[in-house]
Amino acid sequence: MALADLTKQLAQQAISSAIKDPPAAAPAESAGPVILGQLALMQRALKEDEELMVLCHAGGERIRVLEVFLPSPEVAVLSGTDANRAPARAIVAASSLELLCRVVKVPPPAKPAHVSLVVPKAK
């Protein structure tokens, strides 16, 4: 009977320990660098006559994104043009950023445009 009691006690300790000390959650990855990484992957997969059209809808406006700048991992600054081809910029929290990406063919002799991906240099 002593072996059964010892086993029962060890099992109770293991259960109470698991309840008191939940495993540490993996650190959350910032959205900004993940988004930049995905854009870079999509651009690398393009053929010579293709370009990646990136669109952002913000505040009822649509911007064709030509540059994504991450001043910090949590903030994205999107520069591009609006529907009237006027310069436009959106500053958004990277975690709430929604981009529409589409591969489009570029007719010759035009050159495909690439979205510029910019991160601040480490000091």
C-alpha cells in the first residue's frame, strides 16, 4: 500500500505543479518585420516582366504603396500614390496593417517597379 500512496502523492504534486506554473508563452513576434519579410519573399518570386502591386486602404482612401518604412517594429509608414496619382502617405500600427498584394504583368518597354522596403540602420 505504501507504493500506491507514494505514486498517488507524486501524481498530485505533478498536477498541482502544472497548474501553478503554466509553460511560458513564446514571445510574440512584431508584425512589422513579418510583413516586410513576406513582401520581400513575394518580390523575389517575380518574373522579369512582373511587378508586385501593393494596395493599402486607409480612412476611405486607397494608396498604391511604393515604399514601406518601419521606423520601429510596431509602426509602418507607407508611401505611394492615391487614385489621382498624388503623393500619399499612411502611418499605421503594423499590427493593424492590411495590404492587398497582386502580381501584375508589365507590358514592354516599361520596366517593372519594385516596392522599396526600408528599415532603420542599427546604431
